Amino acid sequence: MSHPQRAVLLLSGGMDSTTLLWWMKDQGIAEIHTVAIDYGQRHKIELKSSRTLSKQAGAQSHRVLTLNLQQIGGNPLTDQALSIPAAADKQQINTVVPYRNLLFVTLAAAWAEQESIQHLYLSPVQDDYKAYRDCRRAFYDALETALSLGGPHDTTVHIHTPFVEKWKSEVVQIGLSLQVPYQHTHTCYEGIRPACGRCDACVERLDAFHRNNAVDPLEYEK
Amino acid sequence: MSHPQRAVLLLSGGMDSTTLLWWMKDQGIAEIHTVAIDYGQRHKIELKSSRTLSKQAGAQSHRVLTLNLQQIGGNPLTDQALSIPAAADKQQINTVVPYRNLLFVTLAAAWAEQESIQHLYLSPVQDDYKAYRDCRRAFYDALETALSLGGPHDTTVHIHTPFVEKWKSEVVQIGLSLQVPYQHTHTCYEGIRPACGRCDACVERLDAFHRNNAVDPLEYEK
């Protein structure tokens, strides 16, 4: 499959989207515009990671869009009064903000539209699907149709999800081969450095490195 | 077709969504939750109309959700530096904020999800389609699929658009028969009272009343 010359990437500053950024460069996409979303996440530190990594990769531009998800409520990722569940508690479903991805992608698409860009890149991975039902291609196909039918001009919007069938450990494998600077990515839901090492996000990240017999360059508590 | 017992309505405070609210009551929907979106519109007065009309209709609850569309930029509905085109200028396309409806519906769906409500009501009408490509059922079908596939639980989300095949004049006809208090609705893009009577929104509204041989109870400039 050929690649577009101009694309927008949703870059959270985490492992998967950062790997995707390096992968896009490797595929020869000339003009990459990165977008991060400030949605009131307590791990706001990832916004800093996102900006740093965009610059480091030589992206064409970086944009932070804001979206108030706290007003939807009831989620520990945005509500300081609730505590982040430990991975061992099997509560990942509780960190789901309804339609978070749909809102993020659509905001990025609105911005891309203003820049006359029709190609969006996102990094859902297969591991995410167990807690996030939208991390599957069927969902993105439907959204692609909605974006194409609902945009201000008669055009086709493409949502590229090259990692959607891959496990996080495979993504890390790709990233290691592309020398992704994982020390600058942020994963921990608690939003702390050193990372907590106990939340779902940390546990999955550590596992992905472990499966590659690699050492995560991040520092962890204890 | 039978109607749900509980539903969320996107109520802008304009003519179409207000008529829909009265229509829903008439259809016997017991519990109607209204949602308005503060997106930085210069006609913020419509938010007041929305709250007033929700109360007047005896809706179960009213909620204002915020969404910053100014950050997407370049639109006279949200940018005070740009002027609202007069209807005579045939510039309605310039008042299109990319994916505004998609974002509004998804935000309302996220809130509805938290309330365990799967039925959303919206009021696109046929006249809107010439400038807003998302005011057609094919778009809402795709979005319904995306919302159903992408929600936190395995459920079907229904987007009801009972007026999508109707012209604005037909909607006003329904509203007049249901005694909708049109004097409390707001339409003018300039956000002023008396209304300007020149912008696209005003001109369409006046025409819809005219076609019903009815008098718009709103006051207009001059």
C-alpha cells in the first residue's frame, strides 16, 4: 500500500503512538502533523512527552487541542477524587471514558480538514480491545464512513490504523528496531515519574518489553 | 414505530430542536433529558433559550456541555473577528464548523451512556443539507454504527432524526399545531434581540413561517 504525502497523527506521547510516528517516518511520509489532546487527564505529563517527541522526530507541526472530558464524569483518569485501579484489581473497564477515541479522532479530523489533510493515523493495538471496544477496525471503518459523509466537502477521509492487529509486544519490537526513544514516552496513568509500575498501563508496558527480552529505559518506583 | 421511555435530545434552543422537543412530548416519551452545547458560539443567547424551553416543556433534566470549537478556527460563528455573511451573499458554507454535529452528538452520547440511555434525538432538516453534508440519514446511520461499535458496553445506540426528510416549513407546521412557544426560541447567527433578519438563519426562519401563512412571534430589527 502506498502512503500519503501529508498526514495527521494523534500522538499521545505514549509507547504506541510514538512508535507509529517513527514507523511513519520510516515509511517515507514527508509531512507529519502531530496532534495531542488535553482532555483533563491527570497524567498531563504525557502532553509534554508528546511535544518533545514530535520535535525529536522532526514533525512538520504539533498542535494541542483541548476537550473537557471531566464534564462527562465518573472516571479516574480525569477525576482526582477517584483512584487509579491497580492492574491486579482487573478494573481496566473503569478507566474507559465513553467515546474518548471517537471524540479525539473527530477533533483531529476537524483540524486536519482545515489543513486540507485527509489522512489520519492512530495507534490502537490489539491488547487494548479487551477494555476498549473501539480498538478494532470495524469501529474505525464506521467512523471513516461518518467522517467522509459528514465533512464539509465531498471527500474521503482515511483512518490508518497499521497496528490494530498487532500486540503491544510486537509494536515494541518494531520500535526497538527503529530506535524509538522510549525514555521520553509516558505511559503511567498516575502521571508520575518515576512511573508507578502498578497501574494497568505500566504493567502492560513492562510486559511488552519483557516479551522482547528488552529493558524499559524508564525509571519505576521502588 | 414505538418510542423509547427515556431519551436524550440535543436542544440548541432554535426552532427545529424545540419543535422536536414538543413533538417528543406529544409522542409520549416519558423521560426527556435535554443537552445543549456551549461551543463558543457568538449567539450564546441560544443557550439561555435552550434552558428556558427545556424547563417549559417539563424535561427531566437539562445539561450544558462545553466544547471548544474556536481552537479549530476560521469560522464566523465562533470568531468575533469574522463577520456573519448575509443570506443574500450565498456564503452559508462559510458558517460550517467541520464535524460540529459529529462532535455534538458524540458528546451527548457520552453523557447519555453515563445515564444508561441509548436513544438520542436530533433535528436535522432537509433544508440544512445544502450547506451541511451531515444533515442526511446516511451520515447518521454511519455514526450510529460507530457509536454502537465503539461504546463501552455491547449495546445499540439509536439516533432518531424524525425531521430529516422534512423541510423547515413542514417542521414549523408541526410546531404551530403543537403550540410550540416560538417566541422563546433563538435563531439569529448574530446572537441579537431583536434578530437581524438578514443572516441565513433568520431568512430561512422567516420563510418557513411565511410558507405557513403564519407570523413569526419574534421581533426583528427595523
